[in-house]
Amino acid sequence: MFQIIHPYIIIVIVFCYSTLNAATYDMDLLNTYSKLTPRFILMSTQKNKIDQDINICLSFDEEDERVADEFINYTALNYPDGIKNYKIKFSKIKYKNISLCSDTQLIFLFRTNSKALKKAISFSQDKKIMTIAYDNQLLVEGVDISLFLGRDTKPYINLKSVLDKGIRLDNLLLRISKIYNNKEGSR
């Protein structure tokens, strides 16, 4: 009547379940983010906050730590000597410790629950730190930048959120970007 499940099958099921959330990230897209993220800092007034290094805070939930590590690895491969004489440094911070991101120029937000996301966005607004999210649907929640995937991949900017923080973006970045408009969806 009852069948005994082989222990290896249980291990495989548990492993697959535990990595399910992390497996939903497209690694090619993550690599694209790793190429563009440091450039967004240099194409904004966030560059004025750079002391010696570009500091990026990666905020994630535990199941996405492997994806955060991949992002760091891609960035190191894309910028082995840094960018424009700046080394790129990362802080890996779980959402519950978002306050540890206060000395960064940008917070990269991985997927999370609504409560943690709201706390992270509120923190970034208070500290005037630019945010970028893997998921462009988070622009609705107040994230500053994501990527728009269409025929071309281009920056997708929540201009209201950026301006509310007092961050100014280079004209070139604005020209090549798709602008998200909170009231009408997007332009």
C-alpha cells in the first residue's frame, strides 16, 4: 500500500525545491545587469558619492545568495580592473539587514516579498541611494531603474523616484532609456 521513497530521491526533491527561486533568474540577463549597473552609477550624480571605490549593495533573500554570487562573478569578469579607475566593491546584505547598505551608491534588489521590498525602497529613499531591480515590475513599487526587454534591452527608469531622491541622470542615459511613468504606465 505505501511505497518507500529512496533517500536519494528525497535529497534531489529537497535540492530542487530549495533552488527553485534562484533558478528563475536568466543568467544572460543577470550578466547584462552586471555590465550596466556600475555604468548607471557613473552616469548619475551618485558618482559624486564615490570616495575611492564604487560600492554596490546586493540585497537578497537567503535562497538568492547563489544568484548574488553569480552577479559578483559576472561583474568581476566584465570589469577585472574596475571601471574608470574605480574598483567595484560589493556588500551582500540580506533584506532584513538593509540598513547596512547606507554607504553605497546603489542597491541592487533581487526578488523578495512585498514587506521586505517596501522596507528596502523606503530605506533607499531616506538615504537617497539609487536602486536597480532585476524585475522591472518593481518600478511600480518605487525602484529607480530596471531593464526593459523588447527588441532591444534598454534601461527602464522610474524618473519620478529618481528625481524624488534628488538624483540627476546624464542626458545620454535618459536618451537611450525607456521612461516609466507612474500615472500612465510607461512612455
